[in-house]
Amino acid sequence: MRSWLLRVAHVPDGGQSFLRDLAERLRDRGLPLWRSSLSVLTKHPEVLWRTVQWHETSGIQIIERQHATFRDPFFTQSPVALLHQGAENVRVRLASEDPRFPICRDLKEQGGTDYYAQALPFSTGEISYVSWASNAAGGFTDEAIGALDVMVPSLAQRVELESAYHATRALLGVYLGRSAAHRVLDGAFRRGGGSLTHSAIWFCDLRDFTVMSDRMAPGDVVKMLDAYFDLVAGAVTARGGDVLKFVGDAVLAIFPTTDAGPAAACASALRAAEAVLEALGRLNEQRLPEKPLAIGIALHLGEVMFGNIGSKERLDFTVISSSVNETCRLESLCKVLKTPLALSATFVNALQGEDVVDLGEHQLKGVSAKARVFTIGKLAPTS
């Protein structure tokens, strides 16, 4: 088993394939394994670690443990808490003992007879864990426990490797976005490299942010921005878009065209914009009596260069093109035209069956030709 642990090929699924294959190999060797669980440590602003569970009948389950887990009584009264405090292992004979841990009481009620948890120390000083449970009469033999103990150093190395892979993907996803992270992991990280992508382009900006930030405490500004960014990024990603950049209080995103064509990308971007404006209304109700937040959203369609730009020591993975610049300029017309949503003619021409209103031709700053601007009927200015 030790040899297999160190040479088995990595599968980028956060430890699911690894634990399933490990459990099956141990069962093939006679271990009366009924359930197993291990933690893949991560580097994520919301998730502390990823619990991967295997069960002989229900298969693999993933539970993402939030940072508040350390304060949860289910954790503080668990064998895992003792492992984090320095214990090398914890064994509870479920069939003959009165379990003092909630997890062990649950396993006993489900028919478990034996539970064994082991600390997996990493070279970084962090502690992960693995647990094993049996429902066989008599539980684990002394020989089985000894085999599991022998396996710990190699298993700790393997779980540390799985954690490092997962943390890298999680960090890249959080800081670069899904599409950019995937490209970087696939090797697209050379400066000057990139590819043309046809996309619906999104740019939105928060109104009067400078005034608000001047009269608000810094901590309150951060909370307000986090709530605003949550609803924007949530709506964009839920509809297939990629958030590329937060610039102050602005958000740049794209909805790449697929085999479904530009109409589908534009429709997804428009549905995201409607969802953001509806969510913003609900957020403003929660913020009362504070001044309501207002935003402008611009949607355009065009080619963008998706790639790495920057210095030798500091790169940014982003999109650039005249279409991106035009989208940013288009958004600045929202306030002038008294609408929260401005659509380019190119974007509108790709849409199908939408109720749009022509707001006329307008000059975009830095663009020679005038641009015809549209919005949707329910967001058209009333005067």
C-alpha cells in the first residue's frame, strides 16, 4: 500500500478518486471497511478544509468545512479536535463502549462497530486526518490497526500532495476566475501569450462610490463592497460568465460565446443583469435607512484578447480590446441616460425576442464614431 500511495496518478477532483480507490484496495486486502473520511486542506477565503467521505453503499460525499467549523460543537467534541490538539490517533469500539463523541454516537446508531481516527501531519506543520469505521462483528483486528498505523507516513505525504493541488486550484479560481484559472493550470502563463475570444462583455460600476467611501468607516466600506460584489459575481457566474476583475467598485466580466452562438451568450448576460438589479433592490431594503446603492451596467459584444499582461515579475491575466474599452465608455452613459442598463447595438442585434428601447446615438469618450445605445423596456427612462 505504501508504494501505491506514492505512485498512484493524481486525479484533479479534490481527493474523491483517491479515497475511493484507497478504500477499495483496503477492502480487497481484507480490511472490514464500512466508512472512511479524510480532510483535504485548502487555501480559500470561505472553506477551511474539504472533507471527503466514502461509504460502502452511498459512495463518495464532499463536505466543505467553513472557517467557523473550529467553533462548532460537533467539531470541538469530536476525535478530529483531539488530533488537532496533538493526539496521534483516537479509537472508539462502538459495539462495546458508550461513545462520548457525537460522530461516534451517530455511527453506532447506523450499525457501526469500530472507529479509528489518525492524525496526518504535514511537512508544513499542518494537521490533516483520516478516519476508518467498520460495521463487522468485532470491528478491526489488531493486525488491521497495525497495518493502518504503518500506512500513516505515506498516507500523510499523499494527502498533503492532494491538498497542495487542491489549494492551488482553489486560489487560482478565487483570484483569477474559473476560465483564467483553467488556462493558467493548462500552461497559459507566459507573458504576452493569449487568445482571441468572442464574448458578451460586462462592465458595471457603483454610483457615487467616492462620496460614500468618504463618509463611511473603512470597515463599513469593505462590508458594503463585499455584499455588492457577492450579488454581481453570483449572478454572473450562475449564468456561465467569468468575473475577470474588480477595479475599485467596478466589475469586468465576459460571457464567452459557445456552440450555441452569440445570442445565447448575450441572453445569459442580460439575464444576469436583470438578476443583479433585482438583488440590489433587496439589498437596499436590508440597508435601510442608508442611502440606496445604485449601479450602471453596460453590455457589449465583441472580440477580446484573453491573456497575460504585465512585467516580468508581476502578471495580470485579463482581457483587452477596443470592445472592452467601448463597454467601459458605454457604462458611463447610464447616468446620463437615466437608466441602470446600457446595451450596444452589436449586443442588441445578437439578441432574439427581447423588448429593447432605442435611446439614440451618443458619443463615447475616445471613440470616433457615435454609438447607438439601447436598454430594455422596463428600464427605459420615463422622461
